[in-house]
Amino acid sequence: MLTVTLLCVGKLKETYWRDACAEYAKRMGPFCRFSLVEVEEHRLPERPSAAEIQAGLAAEGRRLLQKAGRARIVALCIEGKTLSS
């Protein structure tokens, strides 16, 4: 059976995000094993420089890649390209 792991930066604090994730997991249940993994968010100072922002993104990226291991990675990003099924 296919395993789908959703990696998130930070915690799903808002109820609507937790509810949406639970609904998604319920719908995916018959087709795959679904899990949610949350990685620690990199904290930035109050007024971060561009270099500090890049360093924070790099640190979060390393955490995500570490959790993903050798799995196939599909980035979900608003700037990304749409894939067809």
C-alpha cells in the first residue's frame, strides 16, 4: 500500500487546518497510509535581514529533507506548477 506523509513546517494551530487535515486523512485512508509530520519552525529575530531569512529557510529545508529520507518529494507551494493525475 502507498504511504503518503505530509511534512509541515510548524504546528497546525488553527482548528480549521487540523480539521482539514483529519478530513483529508479520512478520505485517503482506503487508498494509502497517511501521516502528518510537523517539523520545528525556525524562529527569526524581530527585524530579520535577508541573510537571516535565507539561513532560516535553509534550516527548515534541512529538517524537511531529513524527515523525508529517501522518499519521493512533491513540494506544495503556491508558486509551483500544477501536476495532473
